[in-house]
Amino acid sequence: MPELPEIETIVRGLAPVLQARRIAAVAVRDRRLRTRIARDFAESLTGRRIVGVRRHGKFMLVALDDGHVWLVHLGMSGRLTLGRPGRPDMPHDHVVLRLDDGRLLTYNDPRRFGRLAVVAGDAVAGETVAGLDALSERLTADFLHARSRRHRRTTVKALLMDQREIAGLGNIYVNEILFQAGVRPRRRAGRLTRDDCARLVTATRAVLDGAIARGGSSISDYRDGFERFGSYQSEHQVYDRAGEPCRRCGTAIRACVIAGRSSFYCPRCQR
């Protein structure tokens, strides 16, 4: 958390507000994130004008007028929110940007697993090491089937969560995608048929689009760029519902651990 739907929600909300704004000042209050904030971070942003805001996978990419990109990864508990001038400081406010209209863009991260960096535009791919975006039109059944042949012994859940292959999916939404596609999380990728892959691709788009429409899932720390909660958590079919009845067939949802992550599935609806 946050995953693709949460980052997409933040980008769609902040992009029209940040477009063409100049960054007037940057205060770095604590550099100790998972990847330490560079000492020239504030200098690299100060005075720059924002020319675009987009997302790739779980990364928010803010294009600057000098050709560099401000890379934002929220990790497990990061929040990037726009506030009024004079907004009071909060615990875990690690970086605060003041825009030319006086508003404050604040990065808050209790667990410090996020990443903030300014990189050259042509270095973004190498810095993110992110594969094909999960909402890309290039994510097809043939693409996924080919990847499954490369990772035959990997579980299908681990394959979908591998950011080097498909960027943006995490534990919450992969559980939901596998349920909608009728595929168990422990199944080996090498056993996926092209029909399985077609259902997984269809489910990926349906689940992600549905989550974005509801502003993402607010389970613990997540808020959007204006401190608003998402509501897709009420639509979860299996995630964190172990022991509860499946909303489709009534069978109790089961839980297991795959690669150190909790996994949830319906033993009747998923094969």
C-alpha cells in the first residue's frame, strides 16, 4: 500500500493543480527514508516549474522544466498532499514544498519506506526498474502467457506482483484480480493457459478501473492528494476476509502465506 489505483488517484487529482506551478521553496526536515534523500534534493527542485505529472506503476513522476523528473514512491505509508498556506506541521512531515501560489505540497511518511529523488529524464526507467504498466494496452494475454513461460516455477501471484514484469500491482489488488479471474494464488505460472491469461488480463483492468473510480482503498494510512479517503475497500471480495463467506458462493475464504505475504482466496471459485 499504496498501489496503482491509489497513485493514479493522487496523480489525477494533483496533476491539473500542479501543472505550470513553480516550486518556490523546499524544506527537507528528515532525509532518512528507505533510500536517503540526496543532499542536493532541495536545490534541484527549488525554482523549477512543473510541466507534467504522470504515473508509471507505483511511481509518480513529476516532469520539471529543466528536463529532470521528480520521482515519488510512497512506499508503505507515504502520503503526498496539497494544503493551504500556513498548514500546521504534522508528525512525520519529512519534506515540504511551497508553490508559487503559497500552497504547500507535503510528503508525510511514518514508516519511512518511500523514496524521493530528482533524476535526469532519460534515467527514469533505470531508476524505477519498472516493467510494463498494469494498465498498458500492451498487457495482453499473449504478453502474460509469454512471461509465464519464463517463470514456470513461480506462483502466479508472485509473477503478477513482480514489478520488473508488470508494474503497479501489489498484494491487495493481486488477491482481488486472482479471485475475479478464478485462479488460485499458489498455482504455478507454468500451468497458466492462454485462456487463464486472458481472464487475468480482463480481471486486472476491471479491478484497477473499479478501484480508481472509488478513489483507491483506504485500509490504514492511505489518503489522496487532498487528504480524502478511498472507498474501494468495501468492494474487496477476498482480501483480508479469511473465514468470511465468499460473496459469490458462500464458501469460507481461506488464507495462506506466499513469499511472505498474506494471500486470500475462495477454494470453490478459484482453481
